[in-house]
Amino acid sequence: MTMNNLLRPIMLGIVPVAFASLLLAGCQESSAPSGQPTIDPTNHVQNSLSPVTTPPAIVVSTATAAPSPTPEDTAKHEAQVAGTSKTDLTDIPQLSTSAKPTAKPKIKAEDAYQQEKPTLMGLKLGTSKDVVLERFGKAKKQFVMDADEDAIQVYDFTDFSVGFNKKDVLEFVDVHSTEIDPGLRGLRLGQKVEDAIAILGKPDTNSTYVLSYKSQGTLLKLDIDPNESTIQSIKLFANH
């Protein structure tokens, strides 16, 4: 009994000291640096960001202008709309392909008609066919006059025509258009009889129907309209 009473104060003094020691040890452990690795906030931020990717380039295709529809395409489209199967395109208007009018031949002043050198269209009788065709080109029409004993090859150039004998030399020149200069120093078809006399001089024959001029074995003949007194045709041929 006495022993227990003596030990009780001792135990009561030891217990608080031991408890205080344990608390102190726990505080020291909690204040000690941790063994875990330190996290760098800079690296943490960089690692947390997603890598930046470049967006794909957007390719914009430029639409090519559609070609204008041809008349054939238009006709086919209209036929389809109308519910027909028309394939005949002959009534479609076509573009004009007409050639430009051929320039009229011009006669040089030195080749114009003169009494000492009678010509028509700048041509002198007896000229070879090759020379004539080289000057005026290809004729529009060609035929043979065989009414006479000697056949004549006729070359028609629309505004005038020429004839060659069997030796291929020039036999006549015939002008029959008001749109061409025949080389008579300004005289043309359609002009008055008095114009012809004023330009060519006094004729060898002067009738209601004909004016004629003889020179160097040739005959220049002007056919006259008796009602209008105008020149209807002009011919140059040999005066046999």
C-alpha cells in the first residue's frame, strides 16, 4: 500500500514528460524537408500546353468561264426543252462568209484610148492571151463563139469580156458595165452622146443607134439608147 502510493507521483511525473517528447519528435519530422523531387512551375506550364499546329492552307479554285454556246448548242438545247429530237440544223443562221468584192481594174493614163493607139480597157488588139490573163486574172466565165468560120474563145470578167482567135491573140474587147472605167479618158457607159463627142472628138459614124471611131485598122463602136441618148455598150474590134 505504501509502495503504490510512492510510485504514483513518480509515474504521474514521467507520463507528461514522455508525452511532451513524442510531440516534439513529431514536430521535427513534419518540419524536415521532404525527399520528393521539386516541381519546376515553368516546365509544368510548358508541358501542359498542347503543341501549336499550323492550319492547312485553303486552296481556292478559280472557276473557268464557260465558253459561249454556239448556235448549234442553242438549237439542241431548245429542242431538248421542247421535247423533240430535232437534229437538222440547216435552219440555224450561219455567219456570213461572203468574200470582199474584188477591186475593179484601173487603167493607166498611158494605156488610155488615143487615135494613134486605139485601146479599150488598156488593151490593144493583137495582144497575146497570156498577157491579158496575167493582167486581169482568171475569168468568171469562158466559152467559145463558133458562129464565124474561125472560132473565138471568149473570157468574161463580169464587167467586160475579151475574145481570142485560134492563134490566142486578142480579137475584141467588149465593155458592158457602168461600174468600170474602160480607159476612154473618163468616158463611161450611161453617159450622153454629147459627152462622148466632147471627149473623143467627132465620130466617123453618128446615128441614132451608133457612134463609131476608126483608127489604125480598128473600130471603136458605142451603142446608143435612142430614147435616152445614152451609151449602152462599148466595143473595140478589128475593122476589116
